[in-house]
Amino acid sequence: MKKILVTGGTTFVSKYVAEYFVTAGYEVYVLNRNTKPQVRGVKLIEGDRHNPGDLLKDIAFDVIADITAYNAIDVMDLVKALGSFEQYIMISSSAVYPEYGVQPFLEESEKSVNKFWGTYGTDNNVYREAFVFDCALADRKFYLPKDGDMKLQFFHIKDLCRLMEVIIKHKPDDHILNVGNKEAVSIKDWVIKCYESLGKIPTFVNVYEEIEQRNYFSFYNYEYYLDVTRQSKIYPETISLEDGLKDAAKWYLEHRTEVNKKPYFEYIDSNLEFVQMER
């Protein structure tokens, strides 16, 4: 039985990773401060990744799954605290690529602060799909930025975990991988598919006025696309957006209280009533 250490393990990405590898038969350890409920079946190491003392020194891990690192200091502090380990997998974010870079972003592309995301997070407990689901469940009109042509690229968390297993088992030569579905999708089509996952059809109100779209929509006005050629060589088949959103809708209906909601509805109701153009 392989031993895997997951940093975090209590919110969406790290929590799902912990659950996935418990189910897959790994001996799963999680490193966190024990301020939230733990995944059933894990072994808790209660501590701070920057100062864990000797908590990690005597355990020989096969895999480190670092889900909560933001920068080099985060990684170095953890590595210094470890005893022996065979593989180290760090899950980062496309926010490492600056907004002015040439797209599609390659693994070798410049890394810098992205002005739209700044210090990024990895959790899906933010109000993205969940916001659209709430609009659908309430039969609200959906206020869409401009024509809704802005593109987004997604990747299902289950695909991420399966890819991690491929990396663990086969140790590919490429050590840096962009991950994501090959196809991007417009925000309009994404909203339509979110509604469809709940058996609904959206009515759109197009917002052409110069309003910061993050006030009423769950993504910044920033389109990006990752080159996932390397990923596709070792993990060619990914879950479709439609199936992924059905999973997300099912999860949300059972875990609504776990999402950190933003006051989009309040902003829309107070500031966008004058927007009348519907398509």
C-alpha cells in the first residue's frame, strides 16, 4: 500500500484528492491545522506546513501531493520538513501565467503575477458554477457579459486525480504539465450547459455597458487557453464538460452550505435593472 501525503485535505481540490486516493487503496495522510472536518479514512497530521517540527520526519512517503502551495517558500519549507519520499506532485494554477503572455500558454511560457487573479486559490467552493446553478434553480434571467463569446477552459477534478495516478505509476519524462480539456467553451455555452444540467433553459440579458463583470458574473473579463499537448500524450481522454457539470450540479444540491457565496444577486437587482436587451 503506497503512502501519500496530501497537504490540506479539507476543501474541494485537496479534499477530493484525499477521498479519491483513500478509495483507490492508498494509505492517505493529510497535513492541516484540523480546523475543519477530516475525510473519512485519512490519517491526520495536525500542523502548519511552514513549521511542522518533526511530525513528518519519520514517515517514508511514496508520494507528496502538494495542493496548497502558492510559491517557492511554501514548497521549500515543506520539503525541508520531510523525511524520505519518492515523488512530489505539486498542483498549481493557470494563474501562474501573466495575462499579457502569448496564448495558448505552453509549459515554458513566462510565469508571473496575473493581474486578474493575483494570489490564486484552487478551491471549487468559490461561487462559480454554483452561482449559475442558483440562477437556474430560482428561474432567474441570466445577465451575460456582452455577447457571451469569452472562452473558458475546464478540467474535471476526477480527471486531475486520474492523471495523478498515471504520473505516480508511469513516471513520465515531462515534469511540468498544463492540464485541461482540449476544447475551450464560450461563457454563453457554459451557462447554457449549467442550466441544462438542472433541466433548465436560460433567458439571457446581455450587458454591454462598461461595468466590471466580476460584480455580476463569476469570472473576470479575461480569456485564456492552455496548450495541453503534453497531458494528452499520457492522458488523452477527459470527462466531457456536460458530464462534469452534471456531477457538479449533483454535488452542489447536496453541499450548498460549503460554497462561499458572493452578493451577485444583490448587485444585479440593485444595478442592472436598466439593462433591457435580451437575446
